[in-house]
Amino acid sequence: MDKIIVNGGNPLEGKIKIGGAKNAVLPIMTACLLAPGKYTLTNVPNLKDTRTMSELLIRIGAEVSYRKHTLSINTENCNNPEAPYDLVKTMRASFYVLGPLLSRFGISKVSLPGGCAWGPRPVDYHIKALKELGAEILLDSGYIIAKGSLVGTEIQFDNVSVGATGNVLMAAVKAEGLTVIRNAAQEPEITLLCEFLNKMGANISGINTNTLTIEGVSELNSVEEFEIVPDRIEAGTFLIATAMAGGKIELLGVNPDHLKIVLNFLEKVGSKVIIKNNSIKFIAPNKVLPIDMITSPFPGFPTDLQAQWLALMTIANGDSKVTDEVYIDRFTHVAELTRLGAKISLNKNVASIQGVSQLKCAQIMSTDIRASASLIIAALSAEGQSEISRIYHIDRGYEKIEEKFRNLGADIWRQRADQL
């Protein structure tokens, strides 16, 4: 099993191009199933998750090819509306095919999801909403089977859910009549999905608000070319890493509007931020100030940067608290950060951190995508050589992260299993 080795202590300096957003491209890939045709997506990151989703589309009957961050998908001959356990268990986003397959074929068979090994992320919202749209839902041997013709209705989510919002959007675009989604997610990835669906011929209004209105259409068309937005989570990870390791970097190809609250928090800890068009110049603070943070749905602080922010607070000049209101069990990284010398106590969904002057190297283990990122950036600032195992998690959400850090001056490399 591959490992990442980090010799900490080097400040980061240079320019880095941010890739396309994983959380945006995955639902859009599944949206291509809604109407038979040929699609081209650009600025697509080369990740384990995008490759897994490509394999799922192929199993359903699509033709998929990838070259130089351009993904070509032909869904004309899709004939198998099923997402099997062996793929869905490795990536929860596979569940996104439920709505599109039901819309196109009138039936969808999707395994209950797997993915990151933390916290309860139930699919109840997806199922309840599809029932309200008129689907018949069965649970058989670990599979969700959805059948029927869909009719527009009003859907009220008790809590904001990005996944359920996306799935219901795709199911509703060809439903008869009007569908209204209240308390819908407002994340940039949902905005992009709405824009893609409208380009296919859907009629969605209320984009960028928490109330989405979908007027069902009888037909959709394929999309010749569509660009995926920059990954705000990758951008935030490199910004927080620089704040922690020290130095100055420039992010290229980013959307600063997607990072407003993150940049605001980084300025509060003492960083300097200069925004110019689609670039961000960032200078690390001389001393990291302790700032409490609570995650919340967009436009709040993203839960996908909680682990990275917590890592930064471990070297802050004082005490701080990190609260995750989105996923209350998303703290598997705490034990590993403690191995690096961090002082953290955990009470339910609140981590209390006592900042230390210096983290120390250790052997540590990744537990999910974002936890992996937090361990890498903590190791970059730690004294000595750290070894991070189970890094297959990081490859699901970051493209060649060790190469990008190395280009910024970090002493980091991947030790492949056949080299051990």
C-alpha cells in the first residue's frame, strides 16, 4: 500500500493551478444519463472518484473516454439502469444515478452507498423526496429499487442536503408539472448542476437560492461542451496548508466568490489575501491567531475544510474550538493529529484545541479524503519526517497532491508499495 512521506519545515512558495471540482463533476456525469447523446466535459480532474464514476457509467452502457482533463461521454446506448454494490460501496456519489436512471428508464436499481468511513449520512432524504414525486420504492438485498412515472410536487427538506438536492433535481426535470424544492442546497456545485441541466433543456429557476422551481419538460438534449468550475476545497486546502507551513503562494484558475468565508477566516488568523480576477495571492501569518469555527452549508464554512482548519488551529497561539454542524461524527483525524503532538479534546461534534508551538513527526494513518489532507498539511509544518499510510483516500479527491506541494517547495514524496 502506498505511503506519503513528508519532511516538515519547508515554507511554501510559488504558483499553483487549481483543478476542476470533484463535487461538481460527479453529479454532472450522472446527469448525462438523463438524455441519450454525446457530452463533453472540460476541466475534469483525474481522480479515483471520477474514474469510479466513469466505470459506473460504462456498466450502465455508456461509452466514456478521458484525455487531458476532458471527459467524453456517449449515453446513446445505455440499457442497464443498475448501480452495483462493488462500485457504490467505494463512493457514495454513485447514488446520484438513482434520479437520472429513474427519469430515463422508469426504473432504477442502486446499491445502498458506501464511501468515506465516518458519520451517518443517510439516504432518507433522497428516498422520501422520490416517493413524494410518485416513485415506488423497494428495498431488496441491499438495493434501492425505484419505479414509476414522476409527477411534480412540493418538497421540503428538514435539513440542507447537497446530495438529495442534486438527485431530486435530476429526477424532477422531466416529471409532469411543477416541482418546488424548499431548503435546497445552495453550494456552487448545485448551481453548476442547475446550469448544466438548463443547458440540456430543463426549466429550473431560483438558482443560487434555497428554493428551486423545476417545470418539467418532455425532452432533454445532450450538451456539446461544458466546463467544470474550480475546486474550492482543493483551493482552500492549499491556502490553509500555506497558513500552517508558512510562505506565500498564488492560486490560479480559482473562483474567489466560492471561497469568501474561508478567505475571511484566514484573514482573521493573520494571513494577507490579495484577489485579482481568478487568482488569489496569499501570504501566511507570522503567528496563527486562534479563531473558533463552526461549519454550515454554503455560504457557511464548508465541512470539507473542517479537518484542514482544525489542523491549522493546532499550532495557533492560544485556544480555539471547531464545531461541525453538518456531519457531527467527522473527527477521525483528531486521533492522528494527536499523534503529531496536537492537544485536542473532543466532545460530540466540538473539538477544543490548545495550540502548541511545534508539531512533531509521527507515523499516521488516513481515514477519509479530507482527513488525509489535514494530516499532510500538519506533517508539512511538523518537525522531522512523518509517514502517512492508507493514502488511497487522498487520491479520491486530490490529483497528484504530493507533486503540487513539491512544486511549492515541500519535501514530500509518494513511496509506492512496490518500493517498500
